[in-house]
Amino acid sequence: MRVTIAEIKEMKQRGEKIPMLTAYDYVTAKMVDEAGMPLILVGDSLGMVMLGYESTIPVTMEEMLHHTKAVVRGAKKALIIGDMPFMTYHTSVSDALYNAARFIQEGGAQAVKLEGGESVAEVVRRLVGCGIPVMGHIGLTPQSVYQLGGYKVQGATPEVAKSLLQDAQILEQAGAFAIVLECTPAPLSKLITQKLTIPTIGIGAGLDCDGQVQVISDILGLYTDFVPKHAKQYARLAEGIKTAVSQYMAEVKSESFPTMKQSYAMDESLLESLDTTFSSPWRERGES
């Protein structure tokens, strides 16, 4: 039985912190799910960590659906949230409904996430009205990185802080079941969390959010050239993977892999019979 929206809301009411991680493939989703993660986000961050794009902007619906399907097959208990990519919910409410429905019908997700506050409130209201749960996302919104002038903390000035608080309240009124707060000052995140009855999920937003979300590649240490300020490496798998690959290459070249332990045996008499069968025609022709 999957985690439900109601259970996530109840976690806030009980004061129980809500962990969430991203996942983009079957194997990772299976491991994260088996560890007991209640929320898995198939984030459009896959554009950078899985597909090598420079930002989330190029990510398409087809790419998101492809990865969402894999995650859904791997995770049996977690609530799966599909991240709606750039411009799939901005042009019209009709487009938003169509694309969100694809996440649910084709992708198998149980909810969608979209970025923005007041500007997307009507979209949120219509999606929720059609039975599609929506997670909001305010603060640093990566799909608006060009407008924001880069990946910067949001809400450090009184004007922006007030706007973010209003956006959060508007999203709650529109029916969002939770809101991601990304790269917002911890005191502001605390205030927003206190003002809302729905959970806040922070990423670079301090300890007082109702939950936390991280990109799994960051916490597993799969990238060594850059670690975001808000991330903590709980493992350094990149080093272990490189070591394993180097050892494999060395053993292949030295012929120490595979050994008989990684090989399959065969009856010697059958081998002799095969050798005779396949070599005789060539010998009759005088060929070696």
C-alpha cells in the first residue's frame, strides 16, 4: 500500500519530520523505497544528473515520463511525485491538465510538482479540482534561473520575503498538499512553515521546515567536482566506483578475471565430441 497524501499531512500535524529524495531509475528507486522513504520525487534535475544538460530547461515530457515509469516500477510503497518540466503548465490551463494527467495515467505517478506561486495558482486549483494532487515549489525555482539571474538565495530582502510568504499561502488556498522551499533563509522558512497547515519541504531552507528533500546524487557523492552548499555527502560512491572500474580493467588486462569461479564448466566428453564434429569437415577439405 502506497503512502497517501493524507498520511503526509498527518506527519506535519504530529510534528514528524518528512524525508524526501529524488530518484530517476528502477534500481535506485527500489533501494530508496526499501529503505522506507515516504516521498520520492522524479525531479527535472534528471536533466543535469542523468542526461548531462546544463540546466533543467531542456528536459521534455517524454524524458520525464520515461524516468517516472522506471521509478514507479521500482518503488512499491513511496508516494511518487512527477516534476512537470519547463513550459508544460505555463501556456494554458488546458496544457497543464493534459501534461499532468500524462504523469498520472502514463507515468504512474501519484502527484505532480510545479514551480511558482500566485502565477500558477489557477493551474494548481484546476489540477486539484480534477483529482491530481499538486506539490508546490517556491524560492529558488530552477526553471526560472535565467529570470532570477542565477542560482541565488531567494527571500533575503523584505519585498521578496513578503512575496514568498504570500505565494505559499496562495498555493495552500489553491489546494497544494505540500510546498518545496528551495534556497530560502532559514528564519523565513520557519515563518512560512508556521503559517501553513500543509507541510513545507526544504532544500537549503533550514531545519524548521516540516521535511527535507535532496538530490540523491548529491548525498551519495556521485559527483566530485561540485557539491551544493545545502547538500551533505552521506557517502562518496564516485571514489568507490572509479576504484572498482580501475581494478576491473587491470584484472581483464592481466587475465586474472574471470576465474573459473565466474565461468561455467562443461562435460569434457561433450567438448571432445564437438571438437571432432566441427573440425572434421574442414580437415576433409584440407583446410586448417
